[in-house]
Amino acid sequence: MTTPPVRGRLSLTGSLFIGYVLLLALALAAVGALWVVHLDRAVDRHYAERVLSAARSVAVMPEVVGGLRSPDPAAVLDPLADRVAAATGAEFVVIASPEGTRYSHPDDDLIGRTVSTPPGPAARGREWTGVQEGTQGRSVRAKVPVFSGGGSVNGGDARGEVVGYVSLGILTSSATTEARAAVPAILGMVAVVLLLGVGGAWALSRQVRTKTHGLEPADITALLESREALLYAVREGVLAVDGQGRLVLANQPARDMLGLPEDSEGRHLDALGLSERVRDIVSGADPGDDRLLLAGHRILVANRMPVRVRGEDAGAVVTFRDRTELDRLTGELDGARTVTRGLRAQTHEFANRVHTLAGMLELGAYDEARAYLADLSATHTRTSTDISERVGDSALAALAIAKSAQASETGVELRLSPMTSVPVLDRQVRSDALLVLGNLVDNALDAVVGAPHGWVELMVRLHTADTGGPPHDLLEIRVTDSGPGVADDVAQEIFRLGFTTKASRDGGTRGLGLALVKQVCEGRGGSVEMEAPDADEGAVFTACLPLRVPAAAGGAAR
């Protein structure tokens, strides 16, 4: 058994709560950072499109084209650039020649000088946008060429040669300021989601604690190991089903007793190939304590205990005890008791005969006494000799003699068929044969007792494979009686466990005899049948016991 674990400082629910919160915080931090980066890039794209659009508008203005071709471009273009900068919110609007000479600039001292950044593609008639470091600082700027005939590259109507270009820009600090203005909203949203996540993590950890009944992982492991140790340490079979009739658990003894497959857990009872009686007991359709059932070659005692959780039906636990060996030993004990009763009957009968003989001698009827002794000796010798000559196995012979004496005591004649021929049997075959013979003869005696001139005929013989008979050596036991026979409406039920037409005389369990006979015969790969009787016969039972048990018959039939 597992020793109960020592409690740690941090519980399962606490660990889960902290883990959930940390994971959520990391996820939200990553999402927030990606959101800020995405927003920053979106602002950059917005400003790039904004300055490009403004620069294009300036480049196609007739005043700009005319000013570049005038004798004094700076006088015309610088005031125009200041108005455009004020209207668009640009940090600077520089109009320059293709060689880079400024005609406008926020700083008048720089007008007429060469630009700080080269014209680049604009001097060759192509537009350009990007971030550059200039006299006003780092800025997002666009450079758009100005054509002598007007028009633009973007509009596809550019005419003439490049006479200059427009450079319009906005400081990156302005874009950064706009992006940073959205950060508090982003952080607020992340904080709200984090708080909601913390609440959800707390609720989830509480639910886990409820589901686990406050048990820690070490406690659950200890319980599981203890359960496994208990289930597999007991010899009884333990089987659990849920409320829908699905198999939840089965230990190895239960699998062996019922012949369950390895993948049986989780499957419905109807899909496991169990017999109808087993399904009835497990499902609760056949309630009661210590229910007897046959499973293959085993005799089982089943007990079912319903399980209720919080007042609702949660299934049942069924235990199985194997009493096969106990019943086999009981059968052998019954055989020994039969022999004892037979000897007791013989002793009682012998005492009566001795008293009769003593009375004859006292009366002086010596000739009658001599004849009486001769008749008794001949009858006893004939019965014993007949059985010993035909039955080579001493245990079977003793049982037959005891049954003969028991029958004689009740006024029934026990006949031995002239076809009887039995050699010495091995231990296991002898044990099964004694059980079958004893039960069949007892049933026959019960059927004819009290009837006038009742008789029971016993035939036991061995069929060998080399005589052209069965494919393997087979012991046949046939018992015929002169009783009333078996009614047609119960002919199919007589071999069912618990079925009986007789009342229990000793308070014990009835209805086991023929069921045991059927179980023993089928366990060896044989059979037992009741044949239709003739006019002068009652019931005829024939049991066939193979001397070797086939491999298929050794498994647990379900």
C-alpha cells in the first residue's frame, strides 16, 4: 500500500491558478507588443501615403511648373511652399531643381543652396518615399518630379522633361507621438483582458478543486495505486458498471472468470458476449444476494451493490466468487456420504437378516435357515461380482455398489446394463465421472422412489477412437429409470442452474445437480442429453465425457 503523501506548500489549484495567470500575462504581453508594432507600422504607412499625396498635388500645380521656369523661382515658390506647408501640416515643403538647388525652405538662409539629401529617383522622373535625416531632423518624406509640360507619373499624363522636384515631409517624432497616443488604450484593453483572465483562472481552479474533491496530485496517485493494489490482490472478481450499462472497471480475476477481452472497459455489456444470466445479474434485472451462475466451466456466486453519488444512480459494483472447486469437493463428499449411507443400509439390512436367521435357528428350522443363508450369499455375491467384473475402476465400482444398496433400501432395483465396461480411469476423469454418475443416479432414484416395482438401469462404457467410433476416447454414462419422465414444457429447462421440480429436504440449494453435470460435461468438451423415453421407460439421460480435454473446451465459455 502507498504511504499517504506529505502536503506541499502550494496546492494543485494554487499551482494551476498561478500557471494560468502567468501564461495569460505572457500571451497578453506578446499580443500587446505585436499590437504596438503593428500600430507603429500602420502610422508610418499612413504618413508615407499622406506626404506622397500632398507632394503629388504640389508637383502638378501650374504655379509650381511656372515658378520653376521663371527668372527668379525662389520669389515665386517659397511663399507658395509656406502656404502649402501650413495647409497640409507638413514640416517642410522644399521645391528644388533637378540638380538639388533649393527654391523654397522653412529656413530662408538655406534657399539657393544644395539640398542635404540627394534628389535620387525624383531627378530621373520617378517618385520616392522613405525616411531620411535632413536639416529639420529625421522625417518621413516624399520626392515627386515636376515635368515641364505638367502632369504626373502617378496619373500617367506626365509631359516634357523634369524641371525640378517637390520634397515634402513630416518629422518622425510626430508619427511616433500619434502612435504613442494609442498605447494607453492598448494597455487598458490588455489590463481588462488580464483581469477577466485572472477571474476565469480562479473559477477554473475552484472547479478543478471541486472535481478532484480537494485532492492533490500525490493524493490521487496514492489512491490510484491503493485501488490497483486492492483490486488485483483479491481472488474475487470485481466488476464495475456505470449508469448506462458500460463496463468501467474489471480486475484480472473477473476477466478470467467471465472470459472478458482486454479491451472490454468502456464497452456496453451487450457488446461483451456475456450470457443472458450474467447480464441480468450485472444490470440488476435479476436482483438478490449470492446469485449462482455458470460461466464456462466455472460456478460463480455473484453479489451486486448499487452505487449512488449525490442521490443519483451511478452504476453498480459486482463481485464474483469462484466456487467451482468447492462444489466439486462437495460432490465428492456427497459421493462418500452415499457410500457411507449404502454401507449403513447394508449394515441395517444385514442386522435384520441376522435377526431373521437367529429366529429360524431358535425355532429349529435348520433347513430353512441353511437355504436362507445360501440365497443371501448368492444375491450379494452376484451383485458385487457383476459390478466388480464390469467396472474396473474401484471408485466407480464402490459408488455403484453404494447406490445399489441405497436403492435396495428404498425398494428400488438398480440394474447394471450388460453393456457396461469401464477400465481404470485417471484421477481427473474419475472425479468428473463420479460427479456425473452420482447426480444422474440420485435424480433417477428420486423419480422412482415410492413407485411399485421401480427400477433404475445404469450403463457406463468406454468408446475408444480406434474402434471406428468417436474421434477420441469417450466415456459414456447412461441412466434410465421407470419414473414418470420429464414434461415437455420443462424439458429445455432442466439443465438450467437453479431449476428444480423437487422441494429441498435439507434446506440446501436445489437445482444444482443437472446444471453441474452439464457444466462438467461441456467443460471437458462433451455433452449431456435427455432422450425421449420408450413406453416402458421414464427418463433417459446420456452423458459423454472425453478422456482428453480439447484446448477449446478449456477456455471460459461466455
